[in-house]
Amino acid sequence: MVLLVYSPGAEVVRTVVRKLATEGAQGAFVLLPRHIDMVTALLPGVLSYIDADGGEHFLGIDAGTLVKCGAEVRVAVRGAFVSDDLSRLRDEVARQFLTLDDSERAARTALARLESGAIRGMAEYGR
């Protein structure tokens, strides 16, 4: 699969991957080649992937959207950064993306559910 990760104004990652794992509005999930096409809202956290050579890599991501279509996985997030140090990455994700007040957290959760429902509706309509 080809993984493409975008944040506003930048392409963060473009690489061939064997496996991808992250967390969406409905929980954690893994994508492998030949996985069914899907669209989901992503939560702030860690996106991990195994590259074509078998190396494991990590991205800290803010909220966004993932679209898997054929052999391509496109991820659009509000912010992202690359790190192969998982413990440092988790601290940085918490500092940058998870430090929200209660009202912002509730608003983001509601928005993620609305986005996810709208995206699923559009995907179903297109079939």
C-alpha cells in the first residue's frame, strides 16, 4: 500500500507500507494490503506503520480523516510529526494534541462522530 500523510501545507509522509495501525472514532484498527476500502475519522494519537523493508515507524497525529481506496491510504490531519522513538513520541503527542480543556475535548469528540457518520453516509451513497 502507499501511505500518504498530509497536514495543512505539507506532505508529511509518502511511502510504501506493509501494515498501518492507528485509532479512529470507533476504536483502534489495522490496515493490511487488500483490506476493504474505508473512510474514518482519526483521533489524536500515534499512527504506526511497517515499511516495505520491514522497519517500524511512528507518526504523532492530531485529529483528521483516513481514506483507504485500493492500494492507497490517504491521511489528512491537523498536525503531524515523525519520530522513531515511541516513548518520546507519546509525550509529544500528549503535549501538542491532547492538552485540551473539557469543552474543546467534548466538541472534538462530537465533531469526529459527525464527520465519521457523514463520511460513511457518502461512501454508502456512492455504492
